[in-house]
Amino acid sequence: MTVRTFRSTATTPLDRGREFGIAHASQIAATVDAYRRIFETQAGGAVDLAHWGGLALDRIAVVSAALAEEVQGIAEGADLPVTSIAAINARTEILAAVGASGAHECSTVVHLGEGSPVAVQAWDWYGALADSWLVWEIPHADGHVTTTLTEYGIVGKIGVSTRGLGLLFNILHHDQDGTGIGAPVHVLARAVLDEAADLNQALLRLSTAAVSASSSLTLIAAVGGESAAVSVECNPGGVGYVLPDDSGLLLHTNHFLSTPAALHDVELRTGPDTVMRYDTLRRRLTGPTIPSITRVLTAMNSHLLGGGALCCHADPTLPATGQFETLATVVLDVAGGTLSAHAGGPCTHPLTTTPHEETRMLKLKRIDNMDILTKDVQTLVDFYHGTLGLPFHLPYEPDEEWAAIDFGNLTLYVFKSEVGEHAPRRTAVNPDNAPGLDSFAFEVDDLDEAEAYLDGKVEWVDQRIEWKHPSGTWYRYRPFFDPDGNMLYITEPHPTDA
Ligand SMILES: [Zn+2]
């Protein structure tokens, strides 16, 4: 499924709202209808949208006068009551107020390291709303741009601004949620992205908000080569902060990680999968390998918890109110100020690799060293260091009978052995040789010159040999023995692209 994207041209709130409302009237109406049904199912009876929408409109205006105007514009453009638009902008608060139960998922991963932060979220929500979202690009009069993944008619959610600020979103549940309608968290998210010039302004925006529906808003800042991230756990009891661990990894699922809010967590009873999703991410992303976007997406590719998994698919065995899906997988480029959304879960994301064990995938970089065992370390040192003129990689330890010799792009370690016999000498004719390591070859610029230099100093194995590959690449080379009888070559390679 392609991701729908809309770029506003109007830069004043009312006109921007109208333009959006006109362009998406049917989708906005469908989203309002879908939420009306969800509210009523969760409430177990009729829900007065005009009543809740009226309360929501007041709270939206407190958060941001500009966004209240934009909501008005969307309503006008879509030809719907402004209370309907205000109600869906406060859908999280209304769900809390009507006592909605059941788990609501979402999994967030941020990693701060060298370069731009990695910031990824799986957005899990009601499957009925799978077609109700888009990516909205919002240029502002001063030139900066907010890009948000949001639902039709809701002013914002997950997003990024070209001021080097990103925001990821996880719903939380606190035992004091649902008293009236507080600051709508979706409107707060958009206000932060539109208005905050830096991380400090964003933090102040969130720390002073009075919410009625708990949410973790993870802020990521990346400006001038510096980066930072923090999850702000907004809740009716106050605000808590979660910081990245020592490796720069910051994870959030749907339970409080800060106290005292964690003592009031409802999700631990209604959606304990949040604890296991957190643990799976932690285990898969902790370790020496830097969590790249691919690695994060692959870590999120888990179906272990069924309908409560990191990559969440509707579970037909659960009641309809418990059927959630990963509707989108979102990757923020905070430094670049852009957002990329994939319609669906991590398991179908093009950057995800399978199997899940990719997180433990071997990533060999290059040959670092090789070892030769010998009964006479000094003789080999005289040969490699003296005759061939190769430098030591580490100071020679004659008393300890080992040496590390710099082969240019790898280190040869020579160690003492006092058991058995050396393997038989090999020849340059492969079919004549027993299996096992055969030889190693040193590149030279001029075979004639190298051959002339070594003549009389080494024991040649064979005459000069020339070999051509059909691609055009060819080599000429000559094998010789070291004093122990290990076979080496000098070779003059001629790759086709040279
Ligand atoms: Zn999946």
C-alpha cells in the first residue's frame, strides 16, 4: 500500500485547515464515523460527540490558538461540525473519559550515537482505522516545515520538524486518566513540532501541559552534530522523564518507566505484553553492534506475543475491542527533518531483514590476523622481518617466543609449537595438494623486480605462472617457501577495472 502524502500550500491556520478539509472531506468524515463507533463500543452505549467535542475545542484553544483555528478550518473545509473535528483531535482523551479498556500498543526505539539519531516507531491502533491516516507536510511562513503522520482530521501525532526536532508517541494508562478532557495529546504533539525552536522549548511545552490521558512523547533533537532524546511521560499526576541508557538506547512501549506514575500504571494489568515488548527490544538491541535503522526494524519484527506483538496483526480470537494492528512503521530523520512511513508492520518493511536472528548476524569486516606455528620462531622472524623486510606490528618478544609481523593489511602472528611435524610442503599444482590452508600471496607492483630481489634469498617452489580470467582480470605470480616450508607467493594482479 502506498502512503498517502499531502503538502499544504496555505500557511495561515484557518486557510491551511480549510485546504486540508476540502481535499480530504470524505476521509475525514469516515474517520469521524469510525471514532464514533469506537467511542460507543468502548462506552457500551451512545456517546454525545457534540458534548465531548465542545469540551475538546476549549482545551485545544488553551494548548494552541493557532491549532484551534486550524481545527475550525478543517471543519469548514470538510463541511462537518467543528465539535466532530475537535472530538477526534481529543480521541485519546475521550476514550479515557468513557472508560475504554483493552491494550493499546506502540513501540518506540531511539538510538543516539555518531551521526543522526535512529528514531523508529511501530504505530499500533484499531485495524478499522488502517486507511484513515496520511503523512502531512506543513510548511510554515518562516520557512520551517512540520511533517507528521496523522489521522485524517487530527492535527498531528508522530512527526518531525526541520528545526531538528522529532517526536514519537506511545499511549499510557494511569489510574487517574479520564477525568474530563485535558490538553489533547495529539494537539500537543503538533504544537511542539510547529512552535518549539529547540529541545528546551519542547520540554517546557510538555512539562506544563495538564493532560487527562497519559502519553509518552519521546522528543529527539539533532542539531549541529549534537543529539539528545528523552521520553516525556505526561500524566494527570504530573510528568516523568526517561533518558537513554549509557549506550544511547532509549526504548518505550506502553508502561510508565518513571515514578511515581509507574505506581499508578493500569496497563500492567490490561496489557502486560508491553513489558515483554520492551524486554525483547532491549535484548535484541543491547550489545556491541550499533543499532542501525535496519537492525531496529529487524528487532521489531517479532510476532511472539500474537495480538500484542511488536509487529502486531489482528488476533481474531480476541474481542473486537482488543484487535489492534501495526498500521504504520515510521522512521524519522531528525537531522534531515524528514519522515518515512511504511503502511504495515516491521515484518513487511522493505528494510527489515529476516530471519529475526539478524540482530545477532555476523558482520565480518576484514582479516585482522593469521597465525603460523613453528618450532623455530627466530628463523621465521629473520625471514619475514629480515629477508622480506616486513615491519613488526608489535615489538618482537624473543624470550616469549612470539612475534607479530605487519603484512600491510593484516598481522601475521608467529608462535612456538613443540609438537608433531610440519604439514608436507605444497606445490603450485592444486590437484597435487592435500586439503587445508594452501598459501598466501603478497601483491607487488613489478614481478620482475621482486623476483630478481628474492632470487638466491628464497627457495622457489615453481616457475613463474600466469592466469587469466574470462572477465579480463589476470595475474602473474611465483611461489616460494619460507624456511618452514609454508608456501607464499609474490603476485602482480591486473584487475579489469585497473
Ligand atoms: Zn508482522
